[in-house]
Amino acid sequence: MQEQGTIRLFKRGPTAELRLFLFVVMSLALLIVDARWRVLDPAREVVSVGLYPFQRAVMVPRDLIATVSDWTDAASVARTEKEALQRQRIELAQIATHAAQLSAENQQLRRLLSVADMVVQPSVAVEVLYEPPNAFTRHLVFDKGRNSGILPGMPVIDEGGVVGQIVRVTPFTSEAALLTDDKVSIPVQVLRNGLRLIAFGGHPGGKVEVRYLTNDSDIEPGDVLVTSGVGGLFPAGLSVARVDEIQRDSASGFSMAVATPLSHPERYRHFLVLRVESSHPDLAQDHSDESAPSE
């Protein structure tokens, strides 16, 4: 008869406490052995080599984020530096332009001072405030007026010669009609032979005219016209213009000389106003009209 045995459903072994104790003792022993003799370094290296691919795989997202962040930061820094360099370049260009402008104004002021030393009459240095936008007149508005001793009729000059004539003043500003304005006329004479004439503004192209010349008048292209001093308003000897051509009209028997002004009001900002005594009472008052007095 077959003997029946009991079926063992669970394998019996050491208790959990005993196994925990053994593991603790083993761990302490390994710590002591590794600390004193370092015999586990080869095993540690083998484990490290085996774990390295997993470590790199785990670090890929972090490295990718860091790379994108560095690229974004670098692009931002480069853009910021480019904007800073562009701003610096513009500022340096403005500084250079301002320095060149100051140098040009300094040279022009030095020339004005030399002209002021040569002119007998007292003068007032003025600066252009603005040019009135008018297609039919050529005027300039200066930063000084009646309080500085400027009166209507006073001539305006630069280092090249006559620029124009004051036509209106206020306590703090003054307005001048340029030499080429159609309402300005100046007594002149030919420097070569002393022939006295009258120069008128208003010729197209920014030039002046000497009208009603007889065909036997001794005036030629290249002659320099200077103020004659007739009338007492413009001092004698101021440069006015250089004759370009003589236009003769055989029908009327008269000729006209066209001349280019020697002054350059479009180039400069500073001028001299000659404080001459006007012999005309209507020029010693502050006019409200825009017409310039004619000699």
C-alpha cells in the first residue's frame, strides 16, 4: 500500500530578521574591506561601464534642453550686441557730423571776425533762426533784433560780401531780405574802373542784374561789383557780385549784366549786421510790410 506524504507548499528557510542581520554584517564587512584595501575598485569600474549608456540615455533630454537654451541665449546676446554696435555707430556718426559742423562754423566765425576788424562800422553778430517758406521772397530770420541795436535798412554781410538788408525787426528777432530778393537794390560800382551802377535782385537762378546799361558801358564778364557808398546805407567797398555775362538788346539799345553774388547765405548760419546810421526816416522804424527799401 502506497504511503501518502504531506505536500510542502512553502519553502522554509532563514527568517527575515536573520537575513537582514546577515546583509548588514556583509555590508559593514564590504565597507571596511573597500575602505582599507580598495579591492572592490575593479568591480565598481565594471558596474560603472555597464551603467554609462543608461546614464547618457537618461541625460539626453537635459542636454538637449541645455543646448537649445544656450543657442537661444547666444542668439539673443548676439542680437543685443548688434543693436548696441549699431546704436554706437549712429551716435559716433552724429558726433563726427556735429564736430565737423562745429569746425566749419568755427572757421566761418574766424573769417567773420577778420571781416569785422576790417569794417569801420560797428557790427552785430547774428545767427539764423529759420528761413521763411516763401517761394516768392528770399528772407532770413535772425536771433537778434531791436534790443541789440538792429534797425530796418541795415546791411547784412558775411566774409564773401553783402548778403542782404534788414527789412523788419522785433525786440528779439530781425528779418533780412537777401541780395537776390526782387525787392532789393544796391548802389554798386565796377571795381576795375569805378563805373557806378545799381544792382537789382530777382534774377532767376539766384543771381543779380545790372539793368539799363548803354551799349558803350565799360563792363565785362569777370568784373567785380562792390558797393559804391552812394546813399550812405551800404558802406563803400563791400563785395557784391561777379559779372557772368552781358546780355545786349539791339532793339532797345540797352544791355543788362548778370552777376553771381559773392556771398553764400545758403552755406552759413552766422552773419554780421552793420550798424550804419540811416539817412531815411522810414528805414529807422519797424515796418510791418515785407518790402525792402530801394536805393
